[in-house]
Amino acid sequence: MRFAYGIQAAQQSDPAPTVQYWRGQDGTVAYVFEVNGTPVPIGLAYRSQAYESSRAALREFMQVYDTPVGFFTHWGHNTQLPSHRAA
């Protein structure tokens, strides 16, 4: 919610923010906000097992909504995977 309030404040928007998520075929996009009417998805993977499904859901969202940017972050113990990556 803190991130959502920050996004709303940066856009000088008055309505109370909501935390939206989107469920794709293979996983869930954890958070979606809008910048000037363009949806911006953020995918999160807390465990290595969720890495591929979260990235697949993010890619699917970006294709369905034709959005130019999305973000993906992974917190895990597998050192072979990058810790942060733009989609």
C-alpha cells in the first residue's frame, strides 16, 4: 500500500489508491498501477519455484494490454538467477 500511495502522490492524484493484481494463465502479476492511463505491471517471485510462472504472467500481461514496460523482481536463495530484472 505504501508503494501505491507513492505512485498516487507522484501523479498528484486524489483518490485513495488500490492494490490491483492480475491472474494470468501461468501465474500472477503481483501489482498493477497506471501512469497516465498506461498500466504498469510488477511481477514478484518470493521463491525460486515461482520464478518462471511469475515471469510468464508478466510477459502475458504486457502482451494482452500492450504495455511498453513492466518490472520483475525475485527474492530467493538461488544465486544463479538475477535478483532484479526489468521485463
